[in-house]
Amino acid sequence: MKVLIVDDSAAIRERLKAMISEIPGVEVVGEAEDGTQAVEETKRLNPDVVVMDIKMPGMNGIDALMGIKEYRPSIIVTMLTNYPYPQYRKKCMALGADYFFNKAAEFEKVREIIEKLIRESKDQKLNIDD
């Protein structure tokens, strides 16, 4: 499973990369620090999962979410933000985000979701092969 990490904080990107890279079967294929780069890197790298912040310079994560989902609706997008307000959650989910987490309180949930996606992918392969 290929993952793209999008956050304007290098420290957060590194923390996410370290955490996600520990998961067997997962490769962090790229990083971006704003929404414009997120859309470009999604098209270039074709990841399975994008983990993305909302508040970034230039194009924000909500606008990037629209661009990514327009390009490839099936991609899994996890929003990870310090702005977990209900209106942001509602808007992101309406635009196609698959998950929405509070960066301060739910950081580890990103790992849990990716592990779950890996398990589901393996189960699906087993069912196809049976």
C-alpha cells in the first residue's frame, strides 16, 4: 500500500513517516507541504492513501481534497488536523474524505486505519483467490 503524507510541518511529516513506515506492506511514496503539491504528487505517484492536513499555505487541504477526489474518487483520504471543528469535518466528509482525525488527540488513529486497510486488502485478495 502506497501512502502520500501532506502537511506543512516537516516535524509532523517526519513523525507520520516514521509511524507509517513501521507497518508491514506500507510504503511512504512521497510527501507534500501544501495542497497544490498534494494534488500534483497524487497524480504523479498514484498513492492508495493520502494523509493530509487542512490548514496549509497556498491551497489548503479542503481544496486539495476536492482536486484529489476529482482526479481519483476511489483514493482513501484521511484528514489529520489541529482544526477538528464540526463544520470542517462535515465539509471534508461531504467532499469525499474517508476519515477525519484530530491531530492532537487522534494521531495514532492514522496507523490503526492503515493497518485496517491492509488487513481488508489481504482479506479481499484471499476471497478472490479462493
